Amino acid sequence: MELTRRGALTGALATTVAGAIGLTPRWAHAKIELSGTSVEVLSDGHLTLPGDFIFGPMPEAELTPVLQPFGLTPDQPLTPECNLTLLRKDDMVVLFDAGSGASFQDSAGKIMDALSAADLAPEDVTHVVFTHAHPDHLWGVLDDFDEPLFYEAKHLIGKAEWAYWMDPATVDTIGAERAAFAVGAKRRLETMADAMQFFEDGEEILPGVAAHMTPGHTPGHMSFEIRSGSESVMVLGDAIGNHHVAFARPDWPSGSDQDQPLAAATRNKLMERLASEQMRFVGFHLPGGIGRAERDGSSYRFVAHEG
Ligand SMILES: [Zn+2]
């Protein structure tokens, strides 16, 4: 299915489906307290995606029983949550990703409500750190007047991710279904260029926050390990992008990833580490945001955070 799908992604379908299912956004919900550091989830609302946007490349006969426990069939629309991560430590108020803003899907772009529920204004945010530059993670960086929303903040993005979306050739090589993503990313990154700082794989980008290159979903996708003493939390972005299939079959290709084999290799490596270290994580599109991965035979299971 082609993403003339932009119509489906952004159009009336999104509103209708969300309305029919009765989804209500959850503001400022789950939270993890480490010593001297808090990690909270802020909801930016949710998206509505055609099922095959994710499930398209998967083997259908094997997929059906994997989806069954979730009451899903491969052709049903999905309504993934959008969960931003907020880190508070000393004087730092760090937002991981900026959400969708006003011009992607009506059901997303709710960060202002989530911030006020957390008693914060955009100018209180000291750093905005990007996992990658897809619309639901980047487009909220500008306000309704195309001005920087977090105007007091330093903005940080991985060098490779920046280079990919700033490359004028990307709009032609990314494929027709994501061409609008390329145009939208370049315009916003150009607007933010003066506020932007760059980092590479393995760098400690802020005290207690290390960047890990987790490519495949996008070429320069980054995840972030937040450490305080012996405790840690991984901000995954979309390196593990859904709870229906990614844990049960991390090696399957997902239609939402730009380089599907590379994304699967990244996902396998991450799962292995998260499960063996029992590290908590925040996944942008995982239900409630926070959870753990548990081994389940030769695959894994998502365990949602309680409390
Ligand atoms: Zn996403």
C-alpha cells in the first residue's frame, strides 16, 4: 500500500477511528524516580495508522496468531500512543522529542496540555533532545506561528540524523510515501539550525545521559541511556516501535522502519540488553510509555510499568 496514505494518516479517518474507539489522551502519567533524577512520560496524544503501515512486510499466516491476544487483525487500524520523555535533574528540564505539533494528525500534538499538567511552560524546558526527525517526534518543535516553541532550550540531534534530513537528495531517495516527511523535517531543522547542537554515538550529551546509535527506523536514530548511580532507564524512541509484534518477533521486518533489516538487527541487540539487564525503558509508541522486556522462550514480552 502506498502512502497516498498521507491522506489516511492525516485525514478524516484518524479522527473518526479515534472517536469510535473512544480514546482519551492521558497527560503526565507514569514516572520513575532515580536518585536525584526523575523520568516522566508526557503524552502528546496518539496517531492513527493503517495496520499495514507496520504489519505490511510481515508473514501474514504467522502474524495473525501473534496479534490475536491483542484482539487485532492485520488489516485493522492502529492507534499508537505518543509518549514523550521528560527528565528533571538539578536545574535541567530535558524533553526527549517535541511531538507532532498542529499539522500532522488531529489526535496528536497535545504537548502543551501535558506540560501544563506537569506545571511546566515551554520556556521552562532547558534542552530538547531528538531521537529522530519523523513528524511525530520533530514537527512540534515549532509553534502555530512557525516560531521555536521551546525558545529558551538548547536543541540536540545526532550528527547522522541531521545530515540525512538536511541532504537535499533525501526527498528524492526516501520514497514517495515519505516524501512529505523529508520536506517537513528539512524545513523545521533549517528553522532551528542556530539553536541546534550535534552529538555522536557513545557521547555523554548531558550529565548522566549517554547517546546510543540505534539505526534502521531512520538512518541516524538515537536512543539515550539515563544513569543515576547503579540505576538506569533507556529512552528508546522508535527503536522498539510497537508492543504487538516487536517483542514477540523482534527479527520480523516492520513497515514503519526505513531500513527494515538494519532496524531488526538493532531491535534484537536492544532486546537482548534490556532483558538481560532488566533495564526499564520509555518507548515512544508503547502503551503507557514505560516498561521492561522479559524473555519468553526464544523471544520477549513487554511488561508495562505499574505505578
Ligand atoms: Zn514515531
